Amino acid sequence: MRLLITLFGAAAVMLAQQPPAKPFTSAADVTAMIAKAKAERKPDQANFVQALLQASPYTVNLEYRVKDVAAPAAVHETEAEIFYVIDGSGTLTTGGKLHDEKRSNAKNLSGTSIDGGTAKKVSKGDCFVVPENTPHGFTDIPNVLVLMSLHVPRGGAAK
């Protein structure tokens, strides 16, 4: 719990440095966002993403993932990513090498899966950091996996 408080406390400090575009999201808002994701996600959509909080250059997202829809694995070359599992469970694989690697944009790579790496079960209440330049992806979702995620640019500021 201390790790979670520390990580999101650091995020709050970073968010406080800019006038927030969306400074607060209530528990009721999160519940409504999960319901929206469930209702509006297309059957083949691997990840339904909505902004929970925004203060440039940071955005905290709600990610809604489901079983049987494979999401690409990713590498963020200049950003770490902090996750908190709001609900559900799945397997996080980190490290290894992206399979069928392709450039998504100037700072990100994607792949169909990860070759090698370390797999770890994650579930409601878990919190973890994926360092920059680290392949990562989620698989084996038995029902849903609802995540809060924050990309943290190198040096704590947008590049």
C-alpha cells in the first residue's frame, strides 16, 4: 500500500505542476467509465482506453481489457508505465523480445506477442512499474482486466 501511495503521490505532484484539465475522478465516475467500456467496446477491440485524470503532459488512463481478444505487446522507448489493477486479473509478461516487432510511432514499438520474458499473475489491488524500453503485454485474462495506467516520460517531463 505504501508503494501505491508513493507512486500516485509522485503522480499527484507532477500533475500539480500544470493547471489540470481533469483534476478529479470520483469512485462513481470510475464505475460509470467501466460500465461505458463494457457497453461500447467493440467485440474485436483489445483495449478500451479512457482518461481518468489529465494535466499536461500527463494522463492517467482507465484501460478495460477482456478475455479472448489479444492485445499487442508494447515497448515505450522513452516512458516508464505505472499500473494499478482496479478489477479482474491476467498475466503480465515483461522483458524478452517483441515478436513481429513494428514501429507504432516515433517513441513506441508493438508486437504480436513477447518471446521469452517473465510472466507474473496480476489481480485486483496489484501495483507495478514497467521501465522504459521494456517489452510488456497482458494475456490470460479470465474475464476482464481493468487497469489504471500512467506513462511517465524520462526525467519526469515531456520530451
